[in-house]
Amino acid sequence: MREFFKMFFASLLAMVLAGIVIIGLFITAIIGVSKSFTDKETKKTDGNILVIDLSKRINELAESNKFAFLSQGGAYQPGLYDITKAIARAKTDDDIKGILVKLSPSPNGWATMQQLRGAIVDFKTTKKFVYAYGEDISQGAYFVATAADSIYLNPAGNVDLKGFATVLAFFKGTLDKLELEPEIFYAGKFKSATEPFRAEKISEPNRLQIQAFQNGIWDQFLGGVSEYTHSGKTEINKWAVDGSIQFPADAYKAKMVAGLLYWDEVEQRLRAKTGVKDTDEVKYVTISDYAAAHKGDGKISDKRIAVIFAEGNIVDGEGKDEHEIAADAICEEIRKVRKDDRIKAVVLRVNSPGGSALASEVILRELVLLKQKKHLVVSMGDYAASGGYYISSMADSIFAMPNTITGSIGVFSMLFSMDKLMKNKLGVTFDEVKNAPYADVPTTSRPLTPLEAQRMQNSVDTIYALFKNHVATGRRLTSADVDSISQGRVWTGTDAKEIGLVDELGGLDKAIASAATLAKITDYKVVTYPEPTDKLSALMRKFNMNTEASAVLKTSIKQEMGDGYEWYEKIQDLRKINGKVMMAMPYIPKVN
């Protein structure tokens, strides 16, 4: 029998090892095959019309996908910086005759749209053409399109001009029905992150700040529409208030579009612009393929400026998901940059609504150490608020787009008492034995005592004071000044500049130029950190951290819930808070 088991386990081990080898060879083969496809795909740049599709999500950091040949996706998805560089390169590329912007509802934020629009405006200085075409044109997409020479709308299509609305969901009634009692602690009267769980409607301070940033972004939007239509902002605003733009003919009459055309008719105009015969195909090149073919700035220099991308929620430790700022990972990148003597200045690109207070402090410490050796400039994207502003606060200078959402200098913590829910709904009760008064805190099995609650509030107040002190030091403001502009309030980039939270308005290109000026260098190479995200590596990491079933389930839920997935994620995030002190925006502002 002993020999049988020896043979059995030896055979089993051999099968396992063989399986590992086969899987390894399979993955290697996939990578090899996909590389050949990737190499072919990056050569698809023989088109002369650069196509920018606004339905695609644009992240800060580029992504490579070795499995692209299995789907319709591209092998390389450029980040916003890569896209703006590619558009700038196309200005002097004789093969590129113009740009076509494909318009549709876009998942991208208003600052991203604004930066993209600015790159297109700059492209037009070459006198090359820019056309835009859409069938269902959202306000965000139309804002980008206003940089075009001509905007065309399908005769049966739609273009939005209706103003902005921010809709929030409140869960207090749900919690009451479940007898789930939230225990909430916050600092700052505008810090409304916990409002959906303690109120049934928007508070007046929160309503004030929402109206303020909506009005700020709306003013930028009106400016773009005014430039294209040559109508005044007041008149355009009246169109939205009156609901005047209801049908394609209304948009054409108001000169919001240059024509009501079908796609084949637009393509005929593109043929005329590029001298293509009716019998020949129009040659297009996607911005992804064009950016992939022209990665890097081609410069050779020992003097470098590093751009560190910080995108997503700020989380402790290693993190688990793509597009999040995991403290361990970004700190490692910051240390690499600090120790590299070739790097003379650093730009931190922040696109984050915040997150963990502890992770934010850990990251800020590494940035302070970096700043002792090199100049540090911050460039803000769609959001650089709460924890996102915290990690920005000590920079030499801060750049933001007018449509950036920033500030939100405030702190909160929250946990839930589940004892009534468990007892009255499920018949579950709790008991405990402890050898010190606070051994079980934070706990969800019982309400906090008044003394325990005060300790929680003390923690929030202490971190809030630290936050304000960093801002006062970094921005060279008095404590009174910081207190008057903090309180958890969010600001647009334009307003943030007025109150001293931001130095200049502009995109990443201006921040890089500023860093070069601070370092007193003119000939330099721009290098980016971290490396572009690899889909295969991300997949393998997910398999390491999650079961295959959970990954599939998450994808399925996201597809089924659509926009509602945002609130599902918010509820899931509550489990991670559980008494932790947080620096996060109350929600990602979506002005539709």
C-alpha cells in the first residue's frame, strides 16, 4: 500500500508539473503570437486622416494588450499624455492631412475633454482641417467638437444642449428599514462624503458647492459653444433654459452644426479634402495606432524630467485593481525617480478623488523626500481632491485645468452598528470577553459608547488638522486662510487658482515646461513612471489576488448594472472603511 501511494503521489506531482509547463508554454506562445500582431498593428499608420473616437475611455496611463488579436481592441491604448503628444506630432507630419473627431456620449471627465480640445485647437494652427461627426452627441463630446472647423450631425440624430444636472442617491431610508445604524464622524461642513447615509436629501452647503462647480464648468462649455457658433454666452444659455435645441433642424438653425449629413456624405467631403477619388477608400489612422507608432519623444539627453502618474482611488498597501493609487507601488516609483541622478525635475500627474488618509500621508512623505533633491510640480487631471489634493499640497507649483475638480480638504470616518439588524432580522446576537476597554473597537457588533465615539471624532479632527497644516505650509497660506477655503469644499480649477490652492491653469505640457524652467534646463527627455499597464500582467495579478469566479462575477455585475455600478461600488467600499480615517470626495461629480 505504501508503494501504491508513493507511485500515486509521484504521478500526481508529475501531472501538476507537466500542467504548469504546458500552461507556461501556452502563455509564451500567446505572447509571441500577440507580439507579431502587435508589431503589425503599430505599423497601421499609412492613413492620412487621424481619427479620435470620443466613445473610448482615456486614462492617464497607457495600456498594452497582448490579447488584442483575439478581439477588436487595439494592442496599445494610449493615455491622455500620449494622445496629446500624438496630436502635436501630427501637426508637422506631412502624411496627416486632418483630423476626424467621432462624436458620441463619452465616458471621460471634463478636464480630460478640455485638454483634448486644447490639443485640437493647437493642431488647427497648421491650417490642417478638423471635422467632427456624430449621430448622438452629448454635451461633453460637443464641447470637444467646438474646436473643429465643421461639425456634422446625422439628419435623424441628436445633439444635447440642456444644462447640467448632478443626481445623488441617499440610503438613509434603506438603512432605517434594515435597522442598520451608521456611526459617522467628519470634519468640514462641506465634507459630504457621508451625507448619503445620514440624510435624505442634499444639504445646503453641499447644494452650494455643487451649484458652484456646475456653473464653473458650464461657463467653460458656453465659451466653447460661443467660439463655434459666434453667438453670445447669454443667448446660448437661453437656448438651454428654453429647451430650444430639440431636433437636428434646431441645431442647424442655431449654427451649432455646419450641416445635417449622413456618414457617406461626410466621407465624400473628406475625400474632397484629401484628394481621394470616389472609387478609392479614404485612409484613416486611429489615434491609438498613430500614438503606438510614435511612442517616445525621440530625444537623447542625460537630462530628464520624470512624469509620475497617480490615477484612481488612493489605497493602502499593494492594491488589487487597475487604475488605483496603491501606496506601496507608487512609493516604489517615487524612490526610483528620487535616486536617478539623470532626472532633474518631476511632474506628479494626479487624477484622483482621494481615499485612505494613511496611504495619502505615506505617499506625501515620499514626495517630500523627493522634493529635497528635485523640483516637484503637480499637474491635475479631472479630479485632484481630498487625498488627491493632500498628496499635491507640498509641490513647488500646481497646475490644473479650468474644469478640474479639486480641494475637498476634509476628513471623515464611518462604521455601521449591525446588532439590531442581526438580532431583529436574523436572530443573531453577539457577546464578548475582552481584557481592555477598547479591545474590540472599531466594531460593528454593537453601537459605540459616547467615549468611544469621541475618540473616533478626535482621530478625524487630528488628521484634519494635519491636512490643513500641510496645505498651509505647502501653499504658504495662513491657518485662517486655509480654514476658510477648506471645510471639505470642492472647487473648479478656475476657482482654486483664485483662492490660492492652484498656481496656474494649464495641462500636463505646461507643467512639464514649468518643471524644466525650475530645473534650469532646456534640452531634456521626458520619461514616464510607472510603465504602461499590461493587460496580461493585470490578468495574472487578478488571478493571484482573486478567484476566477469573483473576477467574472465583478465583470458581469458591472455590465448588468451600468451606471448603477458606481453606487454598488460605493456600498462595497464601506466594508473597507470600517472606522478608518478617509480623505475622499463624497462622489465623483458627474455633470451630464
